[in-house]
Amino acid sequence: QTMFFLDNQKAYDILAEPVSQKKIPAVGDIYVGKVKNVVKNINAAFVEFQKGVIGYLPLSELDFKAPASGTEFIVQVRKAAVKTKQAVLTIYPELVGQYVVLSIPKNQGEHPEKRSQGVSRKIEKESERQRLKEIQKELSTKRDYGVVIRTNAENIPAETIEKEYEELATALDLIMNHGSQRTPFSLLYEDIPFYEKYIQG
């Protein structure tokens, strides 16, 4: 798949993504993973999250407690595999929308002030920052998720932001509440295609 931006009949920002019959794990994808082995001297668990595909899960994600082989986790690809380096995984997924980022806090139920939250620093107009902070504060009380308002939310109606929040939160609820019932290597969530990310900014 290839995408390019045209300006005055000239092509800019040419982006390409390989096409494969087998799903290539991408940053943001969420799977049911299964621990293959643990290497304590590098503080890592190696988790198979797609049949034959293993990722690196830092033990810091588990408070440095080594999981038993065969333990299953819901994992998200944080960094894609590069050459000989395996994909880096996290057990604290986040969903990225056009206006909102929703994330699982490390300690479920922790006080909202300790969760990942806030408004993009790229929004500089103080009155707009205050408006979005009020929206963010309200959204953070709905569920135990971290809520960050993205730059794209500038001048967007509150109702539109709240609608996207509910869509993302519903998806994350399903992933976290029912994902553990799925078989290992199940793809629970597929991140949006690269060209959509480009368009969203």
C-alpha cells in the first residue's frame, strides 16, 4: 500500500506499507499473549503474541515479578520489530483517537491525578486550553482510564470529543473485560491504517 501527498502536481511525503497475507503486527495492535520464557538478568519476559512471533515485555511492567511460563496477558505492541530486534510490548494498552488518547493506568482505580492525563502542549491559546482542561477533567471521572486531549481537539465542540471518548472507552472496556476469555494469539484490536494516522496528524 502506498500513499502520497500532492501539491501543485508534485508528490510529497510518500509513505509505503508492505502488503502481506499474514497480518504484520503494528504499533497499537492488541493481542492475547503467552509467556514463552523469562530472562531475569535482562529483566524481560518473552511473550508470543502471534503464532511464531515473540515480543519483549520489560519486567518493570510487572513490578519486576517474573511470570510463569504459559501465563497469558493482554499485550499491546508499543514498538515495532526492527531487523533483529523484537517488538516491545506493554500490558497497559492505550487507544488513540483523533481527539483523545485513552490509556490503562498502571494501578487500576488510582486517583485521577496520578493517571496519564492533560491537554496537548501544542495548544497555546489559554482560553482554549482551559476549555479543553474542563472537558478532560469531566471525562476522567467517567472511568478509571487516563485521558489526554490531543492537538486536533482545538476548537472542536465538546460533544464531538465526548462522543469519540465514549467510542474509545467502550472498545477498551470490551478489550480489558473480555479479552482474557479469548485464546492466545487472538487479535483483540487492530490500530488504524498508517494512511489514516497521517491524515489525522
